[in-house]
Amino acid sequence: MSIKRIEVGPRMSQAVIHGSVAYLAGQVAKGDGVAAQTEGVLAQIDALLAQAGTDKTKLLTATIYLADIATFAEMNAVWDQWVPAGNTPARATVEAALATPEYKVEIVVQAAI
């Protein structure tokens, strides 16, 4: 089975396609607050999914990392507007220390092709 890598860097690829699944790296975005960062992250996910030949209606799983779990509702307000009704993935949300203090949210998804 072939492996296709998208936006390959020295440390990681932004997406890897193996078989009929696209695996995206954790996505972060700059912005003021969790809502703005979530919007930026979801836009990046949309773009990577498109490059992989799929879209958010085919999400399988999502893992959401929040620097502060108290911002859960703020993140969900953006997520709920973005995720397609009836096509919600299996999902986990956890509080975690992210790569730098400026990042408030990081999202990792996998999607069927």
C-alpha cells in the first residue's frame, strides 16, 4: 500500500495518506483567544483535507488539546458551527501544555478518503 505525504517538513508532514485514511498532524493557529485560534485551526484542517482529497464530512476521529479546559465551551461554540451535523467524528478533548504559551488549542484529526 502506498504512502503519500503532504507538506513535508524536516520534522513532520502536515498530513499522511495511507490506504483510505488521511492522518493530519496537530494543527495550531495564532490569534487572540481560543475562538479565534479554533477558527484558524479548522480552516487549516479544511485546506489539508482538501489536499488529501477528502473533507470534514468524512472525519473519523478528532483529538482536541486545550491549554485551559475552562475554555471548553468557547472552543465548542466554534467547533459546533464547523462540524457537519450527522457526520460528527469520535472525539476526545483534554487539557495539555501546548508547544508554546501563545497556543491555546491544537486539533488532530483523521478522515476517510
